[in-house]
Amino acid sequence: MVVIAIDGPSGSGKSSASRAVAAFFRWDYLDTGALYRALTLFAINRDVRDPSHIPALLSANSIKWNGSPDEPQILLEGRIVNAEIRSEAVTKRVSEVAADPEVRKFLLALQRAIINQARSGIVVEGRDIGTTVWPDAELKIFLTADLIARAERRNAELSSNFTHKEIQDSLAARDVIDSNRSTSPLRQIDEQIIIDATHLSLEEVVTEIKRLIIELELSNDGEPRE
């Protein structure tokens, strides 16, 4: 099984690029950020103030992930919550939840289980995939972009009342939290290939990642689409 780890800050284009690459090689896809958002939604719905209490309150199989890159789905307690986890309320609180060590420990086990269930390959995107979740990934990429470019991308993705300045400030604050948390912080390591997407289109980013996979001969188990 081939594991492609794509890490990077919010708004760098990880999700779109990861889905496109996974679809091309007919591999599975995992958006780890969706898992953290699902736990955040759970906390909001159950009025859980302390994130460390979330894992103990979840029943078995409360969170399920459908890894199809064409139509990924996140289920929380049997309901598809793809739209709900992108709400303003979740966006405002997900940083706090994701920084909690108990939450990260709980989701680390889930993420590894999902990866282990992959068929021939999987593209996993997040902030600590190549450093913590799956340090033995065959290809580790750090996808980044400057703050202005990331804010523009995030603004296009969100259906919200946030201004561009508010989104930019939110991303900057998330960068600080992600990079300075005590458990599995966002960081670059020597094994990662850095792709700066500030001036690249999505198609250009995807083309570069596909080139790296083919160059490293990692696609033998996948059947690229014509």
C-alpha cells in the first residue's frame, strides 16, 4: 500500500489537490481536518466545553469516513455532516478542539485505522501526517502558500459572512495555534518536499504531485485514469 502524506497550513489547497491526486490514481483519500471538525461539531451539539472530555463521550463507531475522492463523506452518529462541519460555529472552535492532546490521541488511532484499511494506496492530508500519523509515508509533501493567497482560497470555499480580513486574521491565528501546540505541531521536516502554491493554480499543484509520484514509481499499485 502506498501512502502519500500532504501536510500544510489552512487554505493552502491541500484538500482539493489531495482529492484530485487520489482520483487520478484510483486511490483512497482521507481529509483528517474533517475528522477534527466532526468532533468539534459533536462538542457544539452536546455543549461539551472541555475538548478533553470529547473522546470519552463518543460511542463506538460514532465517526465514520468514506474515503472516495469523488464523493468523500464524514458521518457523525450515523448522519452525513459534510455541510455542517463547515459552519461558522465549527470553524471558530476547531482550532481549540484540534489542539487538545486527548482529542489528538483519539483521532490518531482512528486515522491510522483508516489508512490501514486502504486498498492499494491512499492520499492523506492534514498537518501532522508525515511527522506523526504516518511517518513512513512513501512521499511526504508540505504544501504551503502565503497568507493572502490562502485567505483568497478559503474565502472562495466558505459560504459565510466573514470578510476577507477576518478570514486572513483567522488563518494567521490558526497558524500560530497549529505551529505552537504541544502535541504534533505543524512543522516542516527534511523528508518533506515543499511546494509553494502561492502563484500556482490547482492544476499546476496536482500536476507536480503526480509527477513526483510517477518519478518515484509509486503508482504501480494504482491504475491512473486516462
